[in-house]
Amino acid sequence: MVFRFFFRYRFPLIFSVLLILITHASAIIIPYGKSGKIDYNLKKGTFNLSESGKQLLLNGFSQAEYQKKQFSSKDYQVITYSKKRIHDGFGNGFKHVFNLKNKGLPTMEQVFYTYNGKNYFIINVVLKRTGLSVNRIVALNGNLINPEFAGVPTSLFVPFDNDTFISYRTVPLTVNVNNPSSEVTALYHNQSRKGFVIGSIEHRDWKTGIITAMDSDKKISVQTICGFTDESITRDKMTHGYLKGSSVSSAKVFFGAFDDWRSGMETYARLNRISEPPIVFKWNNATPVGWNSWGVMQEKITLEKARQVVDFFADSLKSFRSGGTAYIDLDSYWDKLLKGGLTGDYAQLKAFADYTKSKGLKPGIYWAPFVDWGFAGGGNRKAEGTDYSFGEMWTKVGNGYHDIDGARALDPTHPGTQQRIATVINKFKECGFEMIKIDFLGHAAIESDHFFDPKVTTGMHAYQSGMEFLLKQLDGKMMVYAAISPNLASGRYVHVRRIACDAFKSIKDTEYTLNSLSNGWWQTYLYDYIDADHVVFSDQSDSENTARFLSAIVTGTCITGDDFSLQGKWTGTAQRLLNNTEILKVLQDGKAFVPVDGNQGKSASQLFVKQVGNIKYLAVFNYSDAPKALNIDFARIGLKANNTYKTENLITKKVAYLHHNQTINLAEKDAFIVKITLNTNQ
């Protein structure tokens, strides 16, 4: 009874006294991880970051804009501090709240989340005031300390989406260089791999830009801008939408310093999946493999040709299976098999789906649910399955609309858009399709003057609304594959996401795909699978075909794309490569390989590694038109320098031995993959 009395009546009083004493101090020290420290100055509204006594960031502060006035945590006179224990998906830890008040400004809360044993922290900013309307919050702004003063740091650019053949790129951060990146960046040194990873882990309300820059005095700054738009990155032609209410919160922002920036990016991806768990149904099946018609067949789709592809898989690619099956997916122009348009007769499509399943394969279909391809015909056209015209459904942007890729964006919140989606998806389900490839999803995330649903005020909120509605219609009946789509925000909604834009058959297509993998492989922990897009062999050289095939294997899945209704060099190539069961085993865990090197500009790492148990796989690529000699540094690929390892080339089946700093000669436009047995020391 006395014990209960103490904690019910005395403990809150003691805590309040401690809080008063703390808030009269000039600084609050918040530990995180093994040796991390957030040193917050209550007098200035700024903070410094350090680990093991080494400075990471100086003069950190938060900013926002309200009623066209910019202000920051440095403008507040009264700052108090409190903390409480938390337990959430990230683990056990503390929530630290700095409450900032000043006359004439909204109340600002700077919230730091630290977790037991985690060498990172999370920060967000909350503004409170009646009638807020905010479209810009900078949770973290400060000066980063270069971990290696002698070297030029590399800043990573991550695209918002994979449209318009955009590339990831690495930028040497030198004097007067500014690098805006979407949602996340890494600032690192390629040789030591030490660096920072900073990025948003919430994407349902805000588009976030992470800006790193070096000024004329060689100071490195970082800003995490919630409310970031840039036409060349986010596709928007207007400012970010406003979040409204009595409380407006920024996205949560992750900050960590890592001995290897690659592990930092993987940690970041995993936290995204925890922060915004998938709402698409849980995938319990094998890694998907299969075929897609956009690679070569494209507009030449017929029911007969589609059946011939199925026959080729059934008769000539019997080993190209994962979990006993493969997907045969009809891409754009499948509507040539319709009679009477999207609300008409789907008999031929059902016949295709039935035939595919009769051969032990799974039928797939394609659609772009948030675009109008026929907008040039005017807005008075009636949208299929609705009583609305397309003009009523178009996303409003200023005095016009949002057009990109030859398609016009449809408002994801409009009942006409939703009714049309419901109509078409129900037709697909009736046909028995087991996979859907959805495309041009970025159109659903565009900023608008106003959406049909007045509660939706930002592009990312509209994207959430549209994708959640789409998933309800799919009702768990199909594997969901995203083609062109937002990089980070799509993790909740799909099983598979294409890592780059369309790639076909050349070594440059392989290099482009692997540019995205070299800088975006970490998305393998955000999605169930990432994919290299349709792999086309055509009549390219054997070496170029090998490289294209292996670009898919190292990405984690394999969707091929030749027209297998016809005979040609590609059919023999497919039988040779796609029936290689030893290489297909590499796909079983569905995870991407890790790049050995960053800092390749718009190019790609030439080496990729993946470890499964006591087996390490090494894939090596030559993107050039000339032979190349490559040095294999064991320290870079995670092998012991004094060991010699037995290797098996999974293409040629040849066994050889590999030692530290060995030089390997690779032909032009070629690649190979070897299996290294780690417990064999010869």
C-alpha cells in the first residue's frame, strides 16, 4: 500500500521537480548507441552531434515556414525538455521532446528518438497552433564534419522515381557544389566506406529532399526539407501542398554515421519497412521469375502469339521455374485482345489466362490505373465504368494538368478514377490473372491545387489514397509488381518493384540497370523483391547476353522479354542461360547483391557480392567495348587475404582457385558469376 502511494502521488512530483531543474540547465546531453551524443543547447535552440568524442554535426537546428515567414528553433526564447520510455517497432528506447515557445510563433516540438544499442537516432518536428497551414519543415539543418579531411566526400543522388530514364548518380562534393537528393542521401568516402546516411522514413504526407552542399569555406551543410519539389526530380511544376490543422508534423528523419555506408543504407531501408509496414498481402511464395511482352512483342500481341510463348516455356524452358512456376505477363497492348473496350468482352484474355494455368504457369496482366492516354481527344470522353468524363478526373495543376510520358494524370481521390479502377480490376479477377504489373504510378503522387477529396492536400497523401483503393480492389488475388513508381513510398503497396526504367538488350542497358542497383540495392530490404526489368537477348553477342542475364540475377529476380513465339538466336540463348539451375538457386532468397564500389558517377560498380550461408557469390561485369583486367582485392569483397578459395564459374562450370589481388581478364561487354566456398582453404 505504501509502495503504491509513493508511485501514485510522490513519483510525479519528484519527476516534475527534476524536469524544472533540467530545464534551467543550459544544455541537455542525450546519449545514443555505443558512444553517440546529442548535445542540445537550451539557450540557443541548437545541437551538436558526436561519437566517441569525434564531432559529426555542428550547430544543428530546425526550421519551418508559416504564413510566408521562415523561422527556426534559434528564434525561440523558452525551451523545456522532457523524455519518456518508448517501445515500438524499432525497439526499446526514449522519446526526447524539446518544447519551444515564443510569442507570435507556433509552438515547436523537436523530437529525438533514441533506441537501445542503435547507433543512429530519428528526429521530427511538430508545429502546434490553431489553424496551421504548412508546406515546409526542415527537421534537421546543420554542418556535417567530413570524417576524412584529406579526401573529397561522395554525395549520393537518389531519384524520386524511375521515370524518364533517370539515373542514380554519385557527386564529388567540392567547393560550391550542391546535391539535392530525394528522400535519402549518403555522404561517404569510397575507399574507407565511412560516411553518413540521412533520410526520411515516412512518405505518406511529404515529399522530402535531402540537400548536401559545400560552401566556399569548404563547410558541408545538410538540410532535410519536408515539402520539397523540383520538376527535374519530383516531376512537380508547382510548390508542395499544405498540411493543415492544429498540429502539423514533419516526416521522421533518420541520421546515422557508419563505418560502411552500405550497411547504413540497408539499415535505413529496413527502418522504412518498419515505419510504414506493407499493407499489400504477405508474400509467402517463391521468388518470381517469368516473361513480359514489352521486351520485344509490344503492340504485336495476339492470343495465338501469347499461347506460343506459353508453349515455349512449357516445352523448352522447363527448368526456368521458381517454386515450380513462372509468370507469363501481358504488358501494354493487351487491350488488342478485347472486344468493346475496357468494359467489353474479355473472352480472349480469359482464354489466355486459362491456357497459361493449364501449362502449370501463372498469367499476368498490366495496367496504368492513374493515367489517361487519350487526353488529346478532349475531356468530354466518358471514363469507362463511370458516369464521369475524363476532364472531371484530370489532376488540376495551376491553370492546366500534369502530362508526362504521353499520359495525363488522373486524380487518385476522384470517384470516377476509383470507379474505373474497380471496373477494370474486377474484369482481371474474373479472368483469373495472378499477377498485375502496375505502371506510371508517379502520376498519382503529383502535387495539385486541389484534389476531389478535400482532406487530401499533398501529392503523397493522394498517392496513399489511390494505392490503398487499388489494393482493396485487388483483394489479395494477384502478386503486385510496380514499374514506374516512387522509390520509397511504394514499399507499402507492392511485392516487386522495378529498380530502373525500361532496359532492353545492350551492354548500356545492363550498365544503366546496374547503376540503379549499385546505388539502390538497399531497396531489397524495403520490398519483397526488386527487379531488373525484362531481359532481352535478341541477336546480341553471347557475352552481352550473359551480362544482361546476370544483371537480373544480381538484382534478385528474373523477368525475360524476347518474343518466344518466333525462333531466333534468342531462343537458343534462353535455353542455355535460363535453364541453368545452379544460377537460379542464387535467386532463392530473393535478395540483391551488394555493390563492391560506389562513387561511379552515372556508371555502375563492376563487382557485386552476395553471401548465403557459407557460400559467397561474386559477379563481375565489363561495360566497355574493350577487354579489361580487373584486380580482385579480397578486403573489398569480404575474403581473407591469406586464403585461397575454390571457385566455380556458374556459366562455364569451370572450377578454379582465387587468391588475393589476383588479376582477372574479362572480354568486352562480358560478365561472369562464381560461387566461392568459404570453408575451403586450399
